Amino acid sequence: MENPIIIDGYAFRIPTLPSRYRANCSKEFGMFVTGETKGMNSSKAEKAGLTRGEFVEMAICAIGQKTLTFKPHYENEQFTEVWGIPVAGGMKSHFHEKCSELSTFLIHRQSQDKMKGLVECFSRDAFNSWVSEGMQGDANEYALRKASDAYFTNIFRFEMVQSEGNYGPYYYLAISTRPITGAFEEAAVKAARMIFEDDQKGLTHCTDPRLIENQTLCLASMPSSGLALPAGAGSNLNGNGNGSEVVDVEQQPVKQLKGK
């Protein structure tokens, strides 16, 4: 564990091995999980203490894109990797009221589209602000700066919503924002900004070597496309579906992933 970030009497842990959760969107679950849940239904997973509820609210640190393989269902597919500090929900309730830790999970397909839509709203609002302020300077630079600021003035909520598809019911993650409330959330957002700024300087916290290895193997197996290999999770705070959502890494293991 790295030294915790302490702000205004609140502490935020940065694990050495990323604290990665899974949004299990199958009809039997519809909740966030952690640990080895292979062969379990939601009831057994809950009794084993491996479930983390149907939602999480977070101060966002980074949003990045990954091309990943989780056989047998996903091969060289795009995922969005979310990094943040939980402030409410099952991920947070396992911590003392005055602390939390940097956590991450993947979103995919329909959930990923929801994130893209939210990012587009931020960009549209930023464009409107640029025009109303006299269209000074570069519009894209202004929009990126303004949109990024939105991440540090809001708490993000990721919540399971049931839907119906060609193969029956499944869940996706609805994504919304709300204003910051209370001293703990203020501190969490300050910590999130510090982590984001560290990543921009090259002192990366928001990266998981297991997924980097997975992506490296994926891109190496694809036809040459001239794509540059990303160095980490990507702290650009810019979000990139159909069917059931985020892959359950434990239930669909892949040789590329090492460790837990």
C-alpha cells in the first residue's frame, strides 16, 4: 500500500494491487462483486461476503479505454475502465465512515454507451460556455478543460438497471451525477483530483498491470493497424454496445490475467 492521502481528517488508501470490482450484469446477479464467485449464484456470493450492492457512488479519478479478451465470450473488445473513490454503496460500506480507497471496475457495451452519452453532455455544456464567453481561444482546449472540471464538481452514480434482451433479462449500469454533499465527499473529490494530477505527471496510480498485459496480447494478435499501445489506464477523463454488460472476470477467466 502506498502512503494514504489524508485530507481534512479523512484518509484515502491507494492499494499496491488495484482494488478491482466486477459489475456482474447477468440476470442471476445484477450487482457488483469481488473475489472468486465462480459457480455461485447471487445468494451464495452474498453469504460468502463477496457482493457489494447494486450501486456505487464515486469521486472519479480516471476513465480509460482498453481492448481486452475474456474468453470464451469476449475477444479483442473495447471496455471502459473506471477509477474512483467510493463514497456510497457497498464498496464504501466496508470501510470506516472516515475513509475509502481507490477502486476500479470495467464497463462494457450498453453501460459504456451510457458513459459516452454523459461525457457528450459535458462537452456540449462546455461548448455552450465557450460561445457565451465570447469564443476566446481554442474551442477544443476550452471544452476539454471545462468538461474535465465537471468531474471534480460532481459525484458519479453507477446503478444496476434491469432490461430485457434477445436472451432474456439482464442488467446494465445507469450512470448519473449529483452535487457533492458533506465534508467526506469534499475530501474524496480533492483526493481524486490529486490522483488525477499525479497520473498526468507520470506518477501513475490508476493502472492495473494485469489489464495492461491483457491488452498488449490483444493488440499484438490483431492485424496491424498502426495503433500506439497505451501506457496505462488513461487519465484523460474522456469516455469510448448491446447485450449483457460487463464481463465477470472471475467467472470467465483468461490466461492473460495473472493473479487476483
